[in-house]
Amino acid sequence: MKQGISIAIDGPAGSGKSTIAKLIAVKFGYLYIDTGAMYRAITLKALQQGVSPQDEKSLAELAMGTKIVLRDEKQDKELKLRVFLDEVEVTHQIRSLEVTNNASAVAAVAAVRTNLVKMQRQMAAAGGVVMDGRDIGTVVLPHAELKLFLTASIGERSRRRFLELEAKGVSVTLAELEEQIRHRDFLDSNRQVDPLCQATDAIFLDTTSLTIDQVVEKIIELSLEKGAALDVCN
Ligand code: CDP
């Protein structure tokens, strides 16, 4: 029996998907699945093994023999995601600039996607999930009860990412970041396989001038309409 609805959140880099998805998952006591973290983990492994992000054959083999585990941990009503690649924790490593800049090329390889999409569907099979990515509403969970497409202006998305990186002590200029995000958006939206695209039945939310709380409130309202029940402990 399904233990709750499936909520699919798609959108470009910096649209606030993961921040929002984690907060929603806590509210409903759902599992949070960050599919971007899985593409990042495969990218990290390829970089560690010296496999070029353009070498499709080797990437396909690499993806087949890889174990990725996502572990949600709740600390004071806040959800933290830990990522394990072949049993080794890579939570922080997968956020490096090198991984970020190569993830879109790795994610464009069809065999990599087939493998990860299969894992993602298995992880979501019991229901009660919030999954975020680029192709969740269109490919991974086409029957999700609630689909959202989050976006924001490129300026706002770059500013959000800049603040995030600044807080981590990473030095990068706003202009550099905007260029990287534009490039990644272009690759993600124009690849042959499962490009970033709004599902026809997804609800479009422009978060440019909305606070996180406003977006979360809106999504809670929509989820309740679709049959989700709030977790009484949160
Ligand atoms: O958090 P951010 O928006 O920077 O990216 P992410 O969600 O961590 O995803 C990293 C990269 O993985 C994206 O730029 C996409 O190329 C790829 N990705 C994908 O192709 N399909 C998904 N479902 C999720 C991520």
C-alpha cells in the first residue's frame, strides 16, 4: 500500500528546489530524494577514475557498477541529506565546482540516465516522497499526484547560489556564477535524452520575488488538496 503521495519538483539550477523539497518532506514526514545528488555522485566517480565526461561507453559501465545511497537525517526539524558512493560518504565532495561543472555532460549520457532513473523509481515505489530534479514529472514519476516546476530569474538564481557558496567560503564572482548557471541550463534543456522540461500537468511557480516560506506554504496547500496528510510531529 502507498504511504502517501508522490511530489515531483523540477526546475533549473538555483530555483530553490532542494531547499523547498526538504522543508516539504519534513512537513509531511516524507522521504526526500535529491536526484541531482545521484548525477553528481556518478560525476565524482568518473572524475576520480579519470573517465572523461565525454566517454559515453565508460560512463555507462561505471554507472552500472555503482552503488549510491541517499540518507535523510533529521536534526531539530531540519532535514540533512547524506550521500554515499560505493559505501563512502561524499556529501560535501559532490558539491565541488569541478563536479558541478561536469555533471551536465555526464547526465546527458543515455545509459547513465537509464540506470539512475531505475534506482529513483525503486526508491519512490512506496509513495510518500518528495523528489527533485530535471525530469521527475516528465520521466521518473509521470504519475506523481503533484508536479511542480519551480523557476526564478537568472539574476535571482545566481544571487542565491552566490550566497550559498559565500557562506561555505567558496570564492567565485556573481558574474562567473551566472555564466556557469546559464551554460548548465543550456546543456540540461537541450540534451537529447530527458531534457529539463515542464510536464504538461505541472504547476509553474516563479519564485523570483517569493520568500521560502511563501513557496512552502503554497506547496503544502497544493499537497493537502492532493491528499497528503501533515506529519503531526512536525
Ligand atoms: O542543485 P543544482 O540545481 O545545482 O543541480 P543538481 O540538482 O544537484 O543537479 C546537478 C546536475 O545533474 C544538473 O545540472 C543536471 O545536469 C543533472 N540532473 C539531471 O540531469 N536530471 C536530474 N533529475 C537531476 C539532475
